[in-house]
Amino acid sequence: MSRGKKLDLQIGMDFDDSDWNVVTEKRKSVVATELTEPAKHQLIFHKEKRRGKVVTLVGPFMLEKDTLKSLLKTLKKKLGCGGTVSEEFLEFQGDIQLKLRENLEKLEYRFKKR
């Protein structure tokens, strides 16, 4: 193949419309929110490096968004660090797993044993 020519490929397949059904109903996603008590949670820790800095993740929390944000706010004040909510997990800046575990155990949250 010479440099001046472009490769022309067609990938795909044509299907008749008569064989396919059109879906008009939207799928409903199921979110498990029945666990709202702290004693019923089974939390785990993850440690990641992002841009050379350590980030501590804890979760999954089965709480409403507003409750999760208020929990994050109180933990950030107690720990003196920054953080954010990411789906069902809380992200905290720094390697603060031991302090975070102590504060969550005071609030009656439980952890999985590894």
C-alpha cells in the first residue's frame, strides 16, 4: 500500500426492519435504598493514587443523597480534610483510614472483615 492512497473499509451489516421490534418503554433502574440504618451497612475501604496524591474511598453507603452529603460534611469537619461524594462512596483527601474508621464506628457503622 502506498502512502498516497487511503484505505476504504465498510464495516457493518444491513438488517431488515421487519425482524426488529421497537422498544417504547423506558427501563427502570433498581436502586437499593432499603438499607438506611448505620448498623446494617457493610463498608469497605479503598486507597487510590490520583495525580500523585492518596485518596481514601469508603462505602458503599445505602443512603439518600441529602443524608450522604450531611454525613460527608460532618466527617470532613472532624477529620480536617477535603472530600466529595462519588455515587455510593465517599472520597477523602489523604491516607486517613484509621481516623475515618474510628469516626464511623462512633456513628455505629460496620465494616467488612478482610
